[in-house]
Amino acid sequence: MAGRVTGSFSFARLHGFAERLGDGVRDLTGWRRFFFAVVAGLFSALAFAPYGLFFFLLIGFAALVLLIDGAAARPKPLRNAAFVGWAFGYGHFLAGLYWVTYAFLVDPGAHAWQIPFVLVFFPGGLALFPAAASAAAAWFWRKGYTRIFLFAAASAVAEYLRGHVLTGFPWNLLGYAVRPHGLEQLARVTAVYGLSFLAVATSALLAWVILKPRQRSGWIALAAWVVVLVAGNRLLFPPPAQPGPYVALLVQPDIPLAEAGLENWVPWLNRTPLDALVRRSVNASRVPEATSVNPPLLIWPEDPAPFYFNRDPVFRGAMESMAREAHAYVMVGTVTF
């Protein structure tokens, strides 16, 4: 009896904690709401490489749903929802796209001063898309589970627009963080935006449970949703990949971006780096997996080095020699202007 009472008491305390947490987030205002939304966005970006912590995406977007729920209950709900959506998006893109600043450090004396502007305007502009999704969801916000799927649908549409408007910037779309191989097959029908819908819908259901932990319907809906996802992943899980008749070898030249380092890569002045890269590529083409099938394909992808296939006979000769020695097709990046 004592054990049962203790367990019941602990479960009640958990319910109470969840209610206080949900109400506390919903009731945030002013700079506290802004700061909380930015931090939630920052943590949600941990779902992407190199960390791959999908749990933080669920928690981050669950927090955003709670903030939108509070905004929808106040005067001027669209403005408040857009505000929290923008703050969340700013934190999300600031953490996920910090690497853009690396390009400004290649020549820091000339470009480093631009980094603060990049850190403000680039994620700030991209944050307009989650701001629009949050405002659209708040426009149709209703009590019950319908708001969950409304917000998930609005987020997926916003991601589609981000991938297409002004040529698009589909980097760190939410669906990229969905890793189960079975669920990934959904992208064959819906593209990555269907996976984004699944991620946000799961987060929103989690937020619903936090808001109303004493309602069994929320727990039942969350459990049913998890069962559907697990079953769908199992049913759609692809069979093991079978080795095909062709082999492609991707060689990363690992060429320095700094101008001082590039001087050593000019083929007509110094052939040593180019010859070393050619030798490494030829050796890779001789592995059993490549020699037991059709001629392999050697690929040198990104190529910021001074390689001019059409104008530099040294580089062109090295590529033709590599193709003959490796008995392979060769695809290389080259400068054409």
C-alpha cells in the first residue's frame, strides 16, 4: 500500500511540474519571452550535424508551440506569434549557420568586419519564414489537437518556401534531422518537407501533453502517434543495399582556401601537390571493389585550386594520364573563367 501511495504521489507531482512548466512558458512576456525563444531555437539546431541530437529539436519546437499558445491567448495574437517565431528562428539559424562566417576569415583583414552584419541579417532574414509559419498557425489557432497539425503544416509550407523563394536556401531543413531509414522513404513522395511535418507534429504533441498532463487524450494521442511512427519505420525500412556493377570514388582534394596556401598548388609552378593527389586517386582505384567490376568513376568535387583544364597543359596532361593509369572515367572540377 505504501509503495502504491508513493508511486501515485510521484506521478501527481510529475503532472503538477508539467503543468507549471507549460503555464510558465505560455505566460512569458517581453524580453523574457524573446530570450527564451532564442535559446529554444539555439538548442533545436543541435539536431543537425555534427551533433545529431534529435531530442533537442523536439524540445525546442515543443517550447515554440507553448509560446505560440500563449501568444494566441493575448491581444494582437498574430504579432505576438510572429515575434516569438522570429526569435526562435533567429536562434535556430544562428546556431545552425555559423559556418558561413568562415568565408570571411579567409582574408580577415579585408572581410572580418562584415561578420557582425552576417550574424544579424542572415539568420534574421531566414527567421522570417518561421515567423510567418507561427503567425499563420496563430490565425487558425483552436483548442484541441487540430492546432498541432495546423502548426506542423504551416511549418512544412514555410520550409518549402524557404527552399524556393529567391532561388531558395534549403539548408538545415527540419526533415534532415529525421534519421530513421524507414521514415526517410516518405521523402520519395513528399520530399523532405513531409519529414519536416512529422518532426514538428511530434514536437507539438509533446507540447500538448506538457500543457494538459492530466488529460488522458493527450497521452493517448502521443502514444498512438509514436506507435504509428515506429510501425511506419518498420514497414518502410528499405532492404539492405546490394553492390552494383559500378563503383564511384570520391576524392576530396583538401585544398587550402587561403591565397598563401594556393600558391603551392599552381601546377605549372609546383607539380608536387597535384602529383600526390593523382597518385592517391590511382591507388584508390585499385582496391578490389573497384577492379572487380566495370571501370570506376574517379571524381574530384569542389575545386578552388588554380586548375585550368582547357588552358593548362600540365593539369590536362595529369588528368589524362590518371585516367589511363587507373583505367577509369574521370570527372574533375575546373576553373573556366
